[in-house]
Amino acid sequence: MNEREINELAAWTAKEIRNAVTEEGRAFDAAGEDIVREFVRTCLINWQRNGTATLEACSQLVTEIFQRRKHETQTELEVFNAMMIFGAKFPSFARNNQRQRDAEAAQIAATLPAVKV
């Protein structure tokens, strides 16, 4: 993914998280959405650079971002919970995504003819 795609995916994910929380009748302000967007964006960038995503890395990221930006939102608890839930599910998403990509690559490689040198 390039930076534009990462930014778009992070913004879309944060908006969907905010919509899900507000549909449950809880408050989630725009500042909270921006905090979640930064978290998702950073998770995606770290995953792209390192090739792995771990629960520990996501938890550290939640702590760092939340400590730095919690004063910006009036819905601290909802924002923190949303970040923790996303962080807990992200490593599984990353593994499944990599598994799919590996399977597709193996399928493509199996169908390509051998190249003689």
C-alpha cells in the first residue's frame, strides 16, 4: 500500500469504528475518531515496514498515542476501548492477510511456465 491508500483505509476504519460505537448509543467525538485514525494508520505503516503485527506492539502503540492525545477528546473511555479492541484483532487480520497473499502467490507460481535460462 502506498501512503494515500494507508491514509484512506485508516480514515475509513476510524469512521466505521465511530459509527459502530455511536449506533450502540454511546458517545464518540470527532477528536476520538482522529485519535483512532492515527492509531490505525500507525499500525498499518508498522505492519508494512516490519511485515509482522503483534499484540504487544499494538498495545504499546495504544499506550503511547493515548497518553499523548487523551486530553483532546471528551470520550476517553470509548476511544481507549476502540483502540484496544482494534489492536487485539489486528495481528490476526495481518496473519490472515499474509496467508491469503502467500496462497495467491503460490497459485500464480504454479500456473506460470518454467523459464529456461
